[in-house]
Amino acid sequence: MSAKNNPKILRAWAMFDWANSAYNLVITSTVFPAYYVAITANKQSGDRVTFFGKSFVNTALQDYALAVAYLVMVALLPILSSIADYRGNKKIFMQFFTWLGSISCGLLFFFTRNTLEMGIVCFALAAIGYSGGFVFYNSYLPEIATIDMQDKVSAKGFTYGYIGSVILQVICFVFVLKPELFGIDGARAAQLSFLLVGIWWIGFAYIPFSRLPKGSPNANPHHHNIIKGGFIELGKVWKQVKQMPLLKRFLPAFFCYSMGVQTIMLVAASFGAKVLNLPTANLIAVILIIQLVAIAGATLMSRLSGIYGNIKVLSGVVVIWIGACIAAYFIQNANQFYALAAVVGLVMGGIQSLSRSTYSKYLPQDIPDTASFFSFYDVTEKLAIVGGMFSFGIIEEITGSMRNSALALCGYFILGLILLISLLAVERKISKLAPVN
């Protein structure tokens, strides 16, 4: 295992966020949602589309596609990550999912209303590639950084991600706003953006691929085939998690508030396009605001955690998210949407970065099977996305309004806040029992 806190390795690790965050911004947050709503809404069918013979509300279908993609990862990641630790080859899995995601984004270049099924399938596969690569990326954090550096390094990764994604988003912004400069129409400009995401993603990913260690195999001898060995390693990690009082309490809290956070991030652009009728250019601009503010948010939360502690800061951030959900229900115009976006951006970067580093701090340090441990973190997050996206889509279909779906997310944040407060009490109790040096 390479020495921890190596600046070159830390920068290379952060570059993976730079590479794949372009997908998160262009595909899930800006250009794709706006393009999708535009090509699937018409006077004849309204906002309904037919997918493999079944009728759906267009935005609900998009929500369901993401939910199914993350449900697939919930089933696969614990097995794959434990196998990666068992064999010490997590970089190979990281590369596989990166290629899957980037190729799927590239194929969205051919997405039109006439190829709806193909487009939705590629959209889901890109989500699988993104989430699959991220679990192995996250698992490197305790391997490359000491515990006192993990908040800072985690924030560095998100900062790189926000900066890199904004750069590509600005390039796509030019294509979408001024397609005539390139001799193309608006639809082709969006499709070209999807292709650029695929190229950007795989291209920059080879910086971390060239520098990160391949992963250390579990030191214990094994006499099982690779699948059985993966399940055995997973079982061992699960037993360890149950013996960690802080970790086993943090995961349920993380699950609850992530149902709200991840869903809002994935539906924000569709909400603006459908509820407020914001044009694509405005949506891209507001998401850029969110990304830029999120850079400051990730850094700010990292510093605040050093003063007040991670759980106190997370609790405060969750309170702000509750207010954001209530505001989304009452929002009426573009200016209010922009103001809300700035608030969301500030807490979005902070809650993601601080959640990852908090989990990493609760892990035993200097363990070889970090991918298996982080699979629990990522499975928790993916299950939260599945629950959040399904509930958001179902409430919209039942009530006919995305506003009601947004308001319902408050319940998830409130549960998360209650669990964080209980975790804080346990943390204080343990600190009192700890011996004084």
C-alpha cells in the first residue's frame, strides 16, 4: 500500500470526481432533463409517453428509470466490492463502470422521441456506470488519506468535481445557446453535449487510473471461488458494522436524509422546466450557480466540522434542506427558483462531502477491505435514491403535481434529523467513556 497523504495521489484521486461529475451535471441535472421534456411533450399526448407499450408521465418515467438503475446497483455493488477486496482489484471494477457510463452517454447522441426506449435504457446504464465507479472511488479515501485529512480530501474531491463539470457545462452551454454558430439545430446541440460528456468522462478518468494503487487484497488466506469468497467477505464486514455503535447509527440517518438530497439533485431541472416553464438556457444557468456555490459549501462545511464536529454541522444542514423543500412547494417564479438554487447549492456540496468523510472516520483505519465497507455506504445511498425517486414519481402521478412530491421530501429530512440528534447523544456518551491521555 502506498504512503498516505501523497499529494500526487490525492490530486489524481480528486480528478476522478472532475471526470465523472460532468455526467452528473449535464446528463442528470441540466441538458438531458430539458431536452427530454422538450422532445416528449406535445399537443396530442400532453406529458405522457409510451415506453415498451406502457404509458407513463414523461418525468415520472425518467424518475423510475433512475430508480431501477440504482436498484440494480444495490444488488450488485455489495458482491462486486467484496470481490474487489477479496482479490485486491478494485481499480479494474472502477474502470469497467467508467467505460460503461461513458459509452452510454455517447450513445445518447442518437436519442430522439422515435428512439425513446433506447434513450431511456442508455440513460439508466449511464447512471449504473456513474454509481458503480463511485463506490470504488470512495473506498480509496481511507487508503490514501489519514483520518485527520479525510474531511479536507473529501471536500477536495467534490471541489474538483464541481469545477470540472462547470467547465464542460459552459462548453455545452455555448452549443445549446448558439447552435447556429456550429451549423446545427438545438436538438443536435443537446445530443452533441451528451457525446462530449462520454469523451470527457473516460478521458480524464485515466489520470486517476494511472496513479491510484490497484487495491490491496485481503491478507487472510482464501479457499473459495470468487463469487463465494465475495459473499463471505461481505458477511464478515456486515458483522463488523453491527459492532460499531457510531457507524450502525449513522447509516440509517444518512439513508433518510439522502432520500431527500439525492432526489432533489436529480429532479431539480425537470421541476424548473415543467412547473415553472423555464427555458433550457435558464436551467443551465441556475444549475451552474448551484455548482459554483457548492464549491464554497463543501469548503465551508469542512471548516465548520473542525470547529463544531461533523454531526452538529450535518444536523444544521438538514434543517436548511427542510426549509428548501417547503420553499419549493410555494415557489412561483424564476427569481425565487434562482434564490432557492443558491441555497441548495450551498448545502448540497457540504452534505455530500461531510457525509462521505464522516463515514470514513467511523471506519477502522488501516484496513484492506475498504471497498466492502464503502459498499454499505453506497448501497445505503442507492437505496435512498430508489426510495426517493419512486416516491417522487408516484406522488406526481397520483396528485398531478411535482410540488406535492417536493413537499413530501420534508418527511425524509425530518427523520434524518431525528436520527442525527440521537447519534450525537451516543457520540457524546462514547467520548465521555473514552480514556483521557
